[in-house]
Amino acid sequence: MMRTDELQHKLAELHSDSYAWAIRCCAGDQHLAEEVLQDSYLKALRKIKAFKGQASFKTWLFAIIRYTAIDHAKAKAKRKTIQVEEVSNSIRSQPPTVEDPDRKALSTMFREALDELSPKQRRILHLVFYQACSISEAAEIMDIQLGTARTHYERGKSRLRQLLDKQELLKQKLL
């Protein structure tokens, strides 16, 4: 049986080939391939006990990547009708209803920081904060795995915090 550290070493060793395979399985969509590869690595970590060595490790891993890409494609076909990006864009394009200049500036700063996030991070934060969805509901709406949704949520919050801190520092320096 393969140990976790051995698995991590093999995954790192095969990363370039795995990424190229994921891109192929995702019809050239690099962003989707990154998501599929991340999910595949998680599956490999969870299923390492099932690896019996009957095929090479690369064959076993590439099968996981292929089936994960198929799962993503099936889920995409069943996607909910909610168009998160359209909702997000319409909210961003609406003028602030608050007349207070400080709140208006803060709102502008927040929207600018949100615009710098990746689309998936922006969507997940929008669903959780503005639509009051749980992360699990947001994952279902976005047609992504719950673990992936949690990753986008945490990374999005962290990046947003960094961007807002940076904007605040710049604002203080300008004053």
C-alpha cells in the first residue's frame, strides 16, 4: 500500500502530464482542467487504498482524471438555470442607494476589490453574501464539488481581505 508522502511525490512528479491530460479531457478549457485536476488529486488521496498496483500509477491517476472530467461535464449539462454572472453584473451596475460619501467610497472600493477576484471566487462570494446561500447550495448552483466551492470561498475571502487592506493603505498614503 502506498503511503501519503509517496502519493504526494508521485502526484508532483506527474503534475505536468496530468495537467495536459486534464486539459485534453476538458476540451481545452484550462480553467475547468485546473478544477478537474484539483478534484482528481483529492479523489486520489481519498482512494489511495484502492490502488492495488495492477496498472501503473499513471494509468490509475489518468483514469481518475478522465472520470472526474466526465462527472464535471455531466454536472454542467444539468446546470441550474440561475445565471450567477448576470445577477452579479446587474448588482454591480446598479448605483449605490446610499448618499453618504464615506459609504459610497467604501462600496466602490469593495466592488473594485471584488472585480479583481477570479470569476468563481466572485460568484461563490456573491451567492454566499448577497444571496444568503450556504456554501453547499452555492456549489450546487455553480455545479462544482463542495470541496472546490469551499476552496474558492476561502481563497476569495482571503484575497478580498488582502485587496481591501492594500486599498486602505494606498488611501491612507494619499491623504
